[in-house]
Amino acid sequence: MRSGDVIFLVIYAIATITSFAVAGVIYHYRDKKGAIPLAAYMFGSAIWAGSLLVATAVDDFALSVFFQKLLYVGVGIVVLSVFIFALEYTGRERYVRPGTIGLLFLEPIVVLALVFPNPDGIFYATLEPNPAMPTGVGFEFGPAFLLHTAYSYLLLIGTTLMIFEMLYSSQSLYRGQSLALLAGTVFTWIMNIVHVVGPINADITPLGFMVGGTLYSVAIIRYRLTDIVPIARDRVLDNVSDGVFVLDRDDRLIDVNPVGKALLEDIDSSPIGERVDSLFATWPTLHDGYESLTATPTDGEHEFALDAGHFYARATPIDDGRDRHVGWLLIVRDITDRKRREAQLKRQNERLERFADVVSHDLRNPLNVADGYLELASEADDPESHLDEIEQSHDRMKTIIEDVLTLARDGTDVTDPEPVSLTDLAEGAWENVDTGDATLTVASNATILGDANRVTRLFENLFRNSVEHGTPKESNDSTEVLGSNHTSLDVEVGTIDTGATNDPTGFYVADDGHGLPDGGDRIFEDGYTTEMDGTGFGLRIVDEIATAHGWIVEAAESDAGGARFDFRGVETGTNQHLTDFVADIEGTTE
């Protein structure tokens, strides 16, 4: 045996062993999509290379001819299997039907029927001993071979184009897979072309199997080809406003749209290939929901809260063209605005119910009192003696109606807040309230973003509450609460600082009066009052206005022992911020 033949013998042996080994590894994952045709491709490669190995190793011409013809069993398997694999790999498994496979098998069967008998030299024009060939068999191709080659190359062109399309349009993980598969397939194809039309007498296609087998191993080990099952991207809406995640059945991310990627903002590297445990590590509620939704292969829904937002998640199982479960489509939608509207509608309904309660209950009491005194006046010798009581009842009804209307107006969400001065609002509200001898100190020149009219009413109700409940009355029996014999009540308005930044995070209103009453946790409830003539709506209006701005109001004891009301979640700034804001506006108009 010549030294050149030994080289080909080694190439054929390595190619046979490599092909069998890769086929065995892939077959281990035979339940995965694409694994069976890819394993068959490598098995056909082993038959092809193995037939050339035996044909080169033996000295018997007839035996060499037999194995020279037997390699077309491998040729048929290789061409057909790689085409079917490409269909499944690129999401076109709907074409992989028994009828389609049957039609594709017709050509290899016809080829084998012509190769072995070779009638009239239709496949091999000549077959004769040739010591210059590694197999010892010299031949020339017939017309059937040329037709077979054209058909095979047509399928290989289709295979290459499908994998190239996947390489061009897929995510980074798919690109690694596709590049390895494309390189292995094209290199093998080139080696075969060199054998058919080139100057080399020997069949060097097995050299392509060696390189292709190595590259397929890279796809399997490095890019987890048989673990991460490709799903055609046209199944995922790339431009929807929801976050779309495509996961395989092993809970690894294989595709994500731009919105979904933005939701995974804490992940620095590419999330493709990551497991759910790490993807949703900062979303424990979503992770738990996903585990529950994917426990069974059926559609499911889950709502969860994250920070200040609300989200809706829907998991849908994905099946391939043969009804095999291959993964999950997870859609995450931001429903914060919807939840906010629902909460607003709930508050509106509550206000309607309160209005009905006021009409049926709170207004009925002073109305009954007025009716009673009116009846007494009609029977009395001096009816004018009852007019004061009737007037007081009417005034009380008027106050209740005004408070209810204020609740209805001020409870709606503030949608267009503006920068307003805390000092101007507080001092303006103070002038609108009968505060007697009480004094106001505004300890901050900050600005807040809010509705000026509503915040003014908020201050008015707080100041009125401080004066009415924080100032001692002339005597225990007195019913006068405003403008008579006030002691020196001090009311302070200031900002709440966290110390972390120079900007305040809210504001407060505090006084040095009597403090909060017993049962202070109920002071924001409808109709709660400690005064016989109180309506119980003042602090409720304060709470509604704060909620409409998105603020949180808390009541506590002030440092001076009086009442203090803290408002947090307020967008605030200094007067310099307001100056900058105005300057920005002026700058845009120049």
C-alpha cells in the first residue's frame, strides 16, 4: 500500500470514528427536536466514510467495488437527514410529514436500485481496476450520477439557505449554533465538490465529516444545540408593547423581545441561555408565578406587584409541528395604569356611597332639628326665639353640603401638577381661615408639584382643624370655637428631610395645641369628629386631596405635644428649582 493510501486510510478511519461518536452523543438527546435527523446525518456520514475505509483497506477488487457502491447508502441518508434537520431547526417542521419524507426517500431508493446493478453503465460509465486510486477502483460517472448529484446539491443549497437565514435573523445564542452548523455543512459540501469536479482522484468528503463532526460537537457542547430547542422567531411578536419571553422546556431563555430585555435591566450580559432562577431573581413574585403557571402544559395567568408597579403575566405552552411540548411563551404586561384607574374608579364609587350616606343620615339630623324647632315656632307665642336654632341647623346643612362637594371634586387624581410655592399656598390658606390669635410660621421656601387650589384647601382644613381642636375654649360649656379668647396657638409648616440629599421628600403641618384625640387612628374616616357640631369631613378632605396627588399622609404628635401631619411622596424642590424650571421654559421660547 502506498504512503498516500495510508494517509487516506487514516482520514477515513478518523472520519468514521468521529461520525459514529457524534451520532451517539446526539442520539442520547433523541427526545429533543432535530436530534433524530442530525444523528441520522452523522450515522450516514459514518457509513460513507466507513465504506471508503474498507474499500481502501482490502486488496480484493470485487470487494472494493461493493463498498464503493455501498457508500451511496450513506450518501442518501446524509443528504436527506441534513435537509430534514434544517427544516426542524429553523421552525419549518410542519413540512416534516410522513408523505413528504416518503417522497424524499424515493430518490435514494432509485439511486441504490441503479448503483448496484448499474445497467448499461447508467450510474458508473466505467468501473475498472486502477492502482492510482486509494480504493484501487477507477470509474467514470454516468448520466444517473449527474442527475443524482444535481438533486443532492439542490437539497444542500436549501439546507444552507435555511441555516443562513437562521444565522442572519436569530439572537446571539442561535448565531453561535447556526454558524457552527453552517460551517460544518458547507465545508463538507465543498470537499464533495472538489471530489466530483476537482483534480483529486480520491473522495475527500470524509475530511469534511471530520471538520463537520468537530463543529457539530461545538454546537452541542458550547451552544447546547440539543438542549436549547430553536423556535422560529416569527412566532414571537417582536414589536408588541409587552415583554415577551420564549423559554425552552428546561426553563432557559431562548428569545426575548426588546421590551422584555428592558425589564431585565439588572442583567448586564446577554440573558439568552440563562435559567429562570437567575433571570427573575429580582422578581420573586414573578418567579413563583412562573413556576406555578408552568407546572402543567396549559395556559395560565398571574398578577404580581413590583416596586410601585403592577404586572400581568400569561404563560402559554409552545408545541412544535408534531404536537410535542417544546417550551413556553411568557408575556409580561405592565398594568399599573389600569390598576390606577381601577383604584380611582373604586374611590369614585366610595364617594358616591358616602354622598348617599350623607344625604340619608348626616343631613337628616340637622334637617330633623330644624323641623322640630320650626314646629315649636309655629306653636309658640314668640316664634322668633327658635329662629337661631333653625338658622344653626341650616348653616350645619350648608357646611355638610359644601364639604361633600369638596370631597367629590378634590378626590379625583391630579393629572397636571405644577410647581407652586409652599410658602404662598400656606400663607394664602391661613388668610382664608378665622385663626384668631394663632400664628403661622413657614419654615421652608420649598416648592412642590401639585394642584394649587386643592393644596390650598388642604392647608385650610388643616389650619381650621388646628384652631378648632388645638385652641382651649373659654370654658368647658362654651360652644364658641372660632375667634374667641384664643390662647397663643403656633402652627408651623415645613419640609421633611431625609438627610441623604439636599432636596426634601415631603412637608408637614404641626401645632402646639392639645394633640390628637383618643382614637386618633380614625381621624381620617368619614364623619369622625370629637365635637358635637363638627361634620367629620375636614381631615377626610385632607386625606382625599393627598391621595389624589399620590401622597401619603400620616398623623402623629408634634415635638411641642400638639398634632402633626406629615405628607410624604411629594415631588419637591427649592425655589432655585422653580427658578431653573422657569428658565428652562424661557430658554425654549427664545
